[in-house]
Amino acid sequence: MNDKVCVTGASGFIASHLVKQLLDKGYHVKATVRSDASKYPYLTSLAGADKRLELVKANLLDNGVFDSIVADCDAVLHTASPYIVNVKDPQKDLVDPAVKGTLNVLSSCAKSSSVKRVVLTSSMAAITDEPQDGKIFSEADWNTKSDLKRNPYYYSKTLAERSAWDFVESSKPGFDLVVINPFMVIGPSLSPGLNESNKIFSDMLSGKYPAIMALIWGIVDVRDVAKAHVLAMETAGASGRYLVSNETMKMQDVVAYLNQQGYGNYKLPKVSLASPFGNKIMRLLSYTQPKGSGSYLRSHLGKGMSYDNSKVKNELGIEFISAKQSISDTIPDLIKWKHLKDKAA
Ligand code: NAP
């Protein structure tokens, strides 16, 4: 068993669960963050943290900063990457930290004689830029459509994952690379920050969605995504990419479920534009949205989404938390962290 594991971007929504699960399993964790340790009580107060958690400062863009950090680690779980849909400068704000950061981390791992496996957090965004009716996506697919204007976050994830595979191919380092490609990650947060994917739910419940749209989301629980990373690190035979997502849900079904769960007194969208006519209206309205959101809407509205998640189930033995259970656990957590008003209070 690997005993010292580095997790980059440990402050993040997914990574903080990863740190928790690693500590729970008895690992020593070197967790990289960007600020002082005092800013991360949700990490330093985790069970086992007093003896087995080391917080180290590292910015993805500081060349060589990971050399000394990973030098004595057995495995590195590289999750740090900006996850922001709307940015001013997609090259500087998304692509540079995603790609240069990944190569920076991998170069340091290649210099270490102890790192045997790197698990990279990629995304479904590296598999496809958009849903496609009738197509079943799998690990064999690659996003070839995104660019700096069209779904730039997707572009950054695609380029980062490609550069990681290219690095391994050309440098033949002493570690092997395994990649996790999650879809929309939701669930309870260990940290007070609001993640972009959980924000969809706080926005939906606070009136920021004008209408129910023909959108379909692949939903996966943050605890399962963290578990997939740990299993990808521990399973000797794990290899390649793992598409990590449970069920798809249409926006209209999510809204119906939230109403049924007693959140009807929030500002959930009521008008349905989930129709060919509605898609036309929403496509026009998408141009009034910030660039990243507008581009997402135009590429996703009205398209069906299917994927094959059997590889992660068969090879890593993941049994997914249901999408409805994840939603049921997410909303009280948004209220707990005050991202949503408590209307029952
Ligand atoms: P998150 O909470 O926003 O975490 C992003 C992490 O990256 C934070 O720890 C952040 O540090 C760090 N980071 C960003 N820029 C950095 C830089 N220049 N130097 C060092 N650290 C930097 O988002 P998340 O959802 O947990 O995302 C984690 C990973 O999962 C990302 O690679 C993301 O693309 C991927 N992913 C997320 C989803 C999803 O639905 N949430 C789906 C698929 C893939 P600070 O706290 O200091 O900003």
C-alpha cells in the first residue's frame, strides 16, 4: 500500500473529500494549498490530520515548486485546476494553469524516484464538448470541439489531459498515469466555499434560472468521485481513463424532485421551455448571458446524453450513490453553509 500521498488543490470541493478519505484509510497526506494553514480548518480538523496531514503551499504556475513536495510521495493525486465557467481571459485564467500546472506537477513526479502512480482529475469535459442524441459516450471519446471561445473550461480540461498523456508517452517516467473523468459533481461540501457544480442547485432554488430548460445532467456524488480517485490509486491493474458519473437527470425531473422533497417554497423555475420552441427562445437568450454560460447553453440545449460507466464499476468496483440521494444531501448542506436561505427556520 502507498503510504504517503500528495493531493494538489486540497482546498477544493472534491480534493477535501479525497484528503478525508485518505486520512480515514490511514495514509499520510501531503496536501497542497495556496494560503496559510490557518485558512483550512476544515482540513486540519479532519480525523487523523494532527498526525498524518501536512499542508504545503504551492501555486500551479510556480515552476519546480512540486519537486520537493512529491520527492518522498508514493502517489500523487493531481486535482488542482481552475473550475470556473465564466472568466475574463480563458487562456490566462483557465488554459495556462490547467496545462502548465499539470505539466509542472508531472515533471516533478518524473524527477521523484518514489512516485509510482499519478491520478489526474480530468473531466467529462475532456470526453465531449456537448451531448449528442443517440451516442453513448465512453472513455474512447475525446472532446474535439471546444476552444477559447466555445466552452473554454472544457477546452482547458481537454488540453490538460492530452498534455498529461503526451508527457507520459514522450518522457516514459517511472510512474503510471490513471485519469478520472467525472461529470457534474454534487454533494455535501466539507469546505464553506460554493463549488460551480453545487451552485447550479443554489441558483435553481434562488430564482436565477428563468425557466425549466431542455438540459440533461450526468450526476455523480462528490464522495463517489473521491472514492474513485482512491481506488484508482490503490488498484494495481487500474489503467487509462475512467468515466465517473452515475445517472443522468433532465432539468425538469430535478425540479420536480426538488418540489416533491418540500423545496416548493424556494424560487424554483415554473415555466417550462423544455421544448423545441423553448430551445429557440433560450438560444436567443443565451447571448444575454456571460460568455461561458451562453456557450454552454448553445452547445447543450435540447440534446440527449448517454454514456457507459461500466469500466469504473467493473474495474474499480464503484457502487454509485443515487442522483436523488445526492440531491437530497446537497440541499441541506447548501443551507448549512448559508449558500441558501433556510426557509424552514
Ligand atoms: P474547486 O473546489 O474550485 O477546486 C479547485 C482547486 O484547484 C482549488 O483547490 C483551487 O485552489 C485549485 N487551484 C486553482 N487554480 C490553482 C492554481 N493556480 N494553483 C494552485 N491551485 C489552484 O473545484 P472542484 O470541483 O473540486 O474541482 C477539482 C477538480 O475536479 C478540477 O480539476 C476540476 O476541473 C475537476 N472536475 C470538477 C467537476 C465538478 O463538477 N465539480 C467535474 C469534473 C471535473 P484555491 O482554493 O486556492 O482556489
